[in-house]
Amino acid sequence: MNHMAPDVFKVRHLHGTVLEVCFADGCRREIDVAELAEAHGVFADIRSADFVAAARVNPDTGTIEWPSGADFSPDVLYQAGKLVGRDGLAA
């Protein structure tokens, strides 16, 4: 699967609707996911901290997803996120 942005390999809930997303190029970005989608359909609960905290990485798609089936492309996450650090490359 080809992306302009590198795949996501780690996600961590920081607070509220903010996640720290780590990309395969070593970039760590903070993203307020409530700003990325309207609160309806699979994103109906996007403004809920409990919903946001349930995000997990799907290694098959290289992005984060939620139990509702909601997900964002790595490109959207990479562009929306605020760079907060750069680590070593993913294994």
C-alpha cells in the first residue's frame, strides 16, 4: 500500500481528543482528531475522550482505527499533526 506519508506504527492517547501518533519515519505528532471529522456516522463519538482513547494501530493498513470502523488515512494524520519530536525509525 503506497502512501505519501509514512505508516503509523504507534498511537497513544494524551488527553481529551488528542492523540500522539508515531510514524515509521520517526516523527511523533500530536493530533486533535475531533478537528478532523464531523460527529456523525462512524465518527459519532469523535468528541468523546473514551472514543478517542480506544484508537489502535492496524498494521495491515498502516493507520489508526477505532472499534466503530472509523479511521483516517496516514496522509491526513501526518498533515494535521503538530510535530512534537523525532525518534529512531520503527522496527
